[in-house]
Amino acid sequence: MRMLVEFEKTERIRHLGLLDMQRTVQRALRRSDLPIAYSNGFNPHILMSFASALSSGIPGDAEILDVTLDGEVTEEEALAALRGAMPEMMPVRRIRFVDKSFKKMGALLEMAGYHFALTGDAEQIIAAIPAYLARGEIMAVRKSKSGEKLTDIRPMIHSLTGSGEEMDAVVSFTESATLKPTLLLSSLCEFAGVEVPFTMIRRTGLFGIENGRPTPLFEIGYEQNRSCR
């Protein structure tokens, strides 16, 4: 059995890197006294993974942890134990049990949502959004493991809205097509003819596709999995 944990990476720990996040969660899981599964071999480690690594400097509202269990426990007991063990800067929102055969969260991930708290020329940036999205293609230099490449990022922008000094976006987040929020912002600012302002970016959600529609990643297959239990 696997346990999916939806938690928040709060503003206070936004600069915490992936390795520190892993160590923090591992300590919390040990403190929880839940029947956590470990790998075999000379150096056993907890069988856990994040749905997606969150960049340092960006908090997240709905991050997902995938943990393998090696024993029986109810969801109510697991939720109470985790909430008592996780640090207050990483509050647990909800948990869900799935079968070991259930697809890994990372394999189901298709999109990510971001919120931008703008400063500076925010009004000009927001005003440029309709014309920016109306373009047939939006070329930008996108970095990947193979290097830098000029890419049309327009198909990777699923939604982009703004008002006042606030902007929200949903962008592609797959192994082959990921649009980083910083690249989206710099591309939009270049189109608007302004310098990229200091901006607080927060990841608001992770999404997969179910029945042809974007669905919060944590809820993918929920009804089917519940009916099989």
C-alpha cells in the first residue's frame, strides 16, 4: 500500500532545497511511528518520493509526497500521526491510500499552476496579457538537460490571467515540455516592453488529465481507487 500526502511548503521555508526537504520529511516519517517501508540492502532508506521537486525560493500550496507503507493503518490514524510529526512550516492538508500498482504521481503530472505577486510595472504587464496570448507563437530560449533551445512556448501556456498586481498561470509540466514560471514571466515582460520586476512566485497546484480534463493530481483516480477498496 502507498500513502499520498498533500502538504504545504510555506513561505517561511521557501528557500529550503530538495535535499533538505527530503531529510526533513524522512525525520518526520520516522517520528510518526507509521509502518513505513524501507529498501533492502546495506543502506536501507525510506521508500518515498515527491511528485515534483519544487525550486528553491518558491513555496507550494499543494505539494505531494508518495510513501510506501509496510503494514496496516487507517487513513485517520495516519493523518493524525503525520500532522503531529511534520514541522509546522510543512502542514499536512490531506492523505490518501492507493494500491502499490497505482501510477506514480510524477508519471501522471501534466501541468502546474503558479501565482505571481508582481511589483513595479505590474499594470503594464497585466495589460499586455491578451495581446501576448493572441500571438500564433511565442518564441523563447528554453533550457533543458540537452542545453538551450529556441522554443515556441505558446502551446505550453494553458491559462494566463491577471488583475491589479496579481497574475495566475497554468503551464505544461512534463518531462518533454515544462515551462518554468520565471521564463513565462520574462517572456511576457519582454513583450510588454518592461524590465522583469521583483516577483513573489508560488506554486498553487499540480494537475493531471482525467476524462480529458485537467484534474488536481492528488484526486486523479480517486473515485475508481475508492470503489476498488
